[in-house]
Amino acid sequence: MTSAPVTTAALIGVPTDVGAGVRGASMGPEALRVAGLQTALEHQGLRVIDTGNLSGPANPCLPPQDGYRHLAENIAWNRSLYDATLAQLRLGHLPIMLGGDHCLAIGSISAVARHCRDTGRKLRVLWLDAHADFNTSALTPSGNVHGMPVACLCGFGPDGLTTLAGAAPAIAPHEVRQIGIRSVDAGEKRFVHEQGLDVYDMRAIDELGMRAVMERALDGMDDSTHLHVSFDVDFLDPSMAPGVGTTVRGGPDYREAHLCMEMIHGSGRLGSLDIVELNPALDVRNQTAEVAVDLVESLFGKSTLMRR
């Protein structure tokens, strides 16, 4: 009797906050390491390779130009992450991107989308976030690219960000399920409805419960589905996760968040992960990083005694 092969997870640190409006997310990768992420993953039976941190341009802290702040820098970081993520996927590894701000999901998910096209797999993206991140240069009130990654992935943005995967769009709106949303700009809200994005906001979680929401979000996947989870730490209620630059009250509580992660693990489809927007400069004794690591353990199979 042969045992199942051990999954190899590859940690990819991306220490930048060029897409954010508040400095500090560039320190996120190290905070996750200090909180014991590698050891936690190894305790769940994974082989873990820490590939270190990518390098890229510094944050110039400039005002927006033509609707974007730091567009060239955002493109450079995402190109680098795209290449690093695709390389790990082609090795058969499960890439875990340690952000950095959420603009970086453009690079990681573009790589996953390319890999799915190359291997004939279907893609499902779970976007765990307080924000829809579906702004464009015409809609954004700030010009911060971390508010635009889903729109860019769906083809609404500059060529340097929409064509990383070799084709635009990298993904289609029907491949995304957004969970925990509770802060959406007015113009962005109209655009989300126009594009038919599948959004489970906090009202849906309040009315249906997290279990029903996750059953719907995970429905329709099969053995040919690659599931990518993009986990913005501001998905969580700030009472337990204060170390983010864009806190929004009224998010999932500790048990709701764990149930979310446990049900994702139960699907058996997880193939890649982002952990983004952790800002140690705003945290309290690395509390938010420790909560994030705790939740990632559930994502990879940590359970109570009552579960096998």
C-alpha cells in the first residue's frame, strides 16, 4: 500500500505596498514567518520550501497619474510574481504568496489562470475580503491599484496588468466568488452588478450563515477544478485582526472565519493561496499575523478531535 504523495508548498514573499494607500504591508511576509507559518504548515503534513522574497522597485509615494498610483511599479512587482508563481506551479508545487498588498493578486492569479489553460483545468477563485476590489481608473476615488485587482484580472485595466497571462482577460467574472464584502464604492457597486460578479457580502453571511454561503461558493467544482484562495486579512473583523491598512467593522468572527477555511479544505481542491494586506506597523504584538497563520492551518486541515 503506497501512501499519498506529500504536497509541497512554496512560500513566495512579496514585500511591497506600492498598490496601497497606507505604508506597511511590505513588512507582511516577515511578520507571517515570525508568526510560524512554515512550522504550522509542516504540522499539517506539507513539505514547505521558503523561496525567500522577490525584489522590485521601492514605493515612490507619489500622487496618482491618469487614475493610477505607481502604475509602473505595480506592473514590475506583478510581472515578477507572475513568473515566480508559474514556475512553482509547473514544478507541481502549491504556491503561497506572502503579501504585500492586494494588487499582487493580479500576478499570482494571472499565473494560476495561465497554468489552468495550459493543463486544461477549470479555475475557481475565492476572494475573501472586506472590499470588492473592482475599481477602474475611471471609478477609483484614490488611484490605489490594490482596489482594482479583480477588475484587472477580468480585463478592465491597463495592458501591463491585464495581459500578464498572455491574454486578456486572465479570468472571467463567473470564475470568482467574493465572500465577506462590506465596503464598496458607489461607482464600483454599479460595475460589479453590470459584470454579474458572484458576491456573498456580510448581509448574506448574516442571513444565510457561513455554512450555506460556503456551500454555494464551492458548488460546482470537480476533480478538474483548481481552487485559488485570495485571503485579504481585512476579511476578518478588526477586533481580532487590527493589523491592516483598511479595516472595516462588521466582518466574520473567529469561528465563522475558521468554518470558512475548514470548508475550503474539505473541498479537496485548494491549489494556490494569497495572504495579503497584513500591516505589522498597525498591528499589536503580531496578533493579526498569528490569527492569519491559525486560519491557514485550518485551510490546510487542522481540525478538532471530532473530525478525522
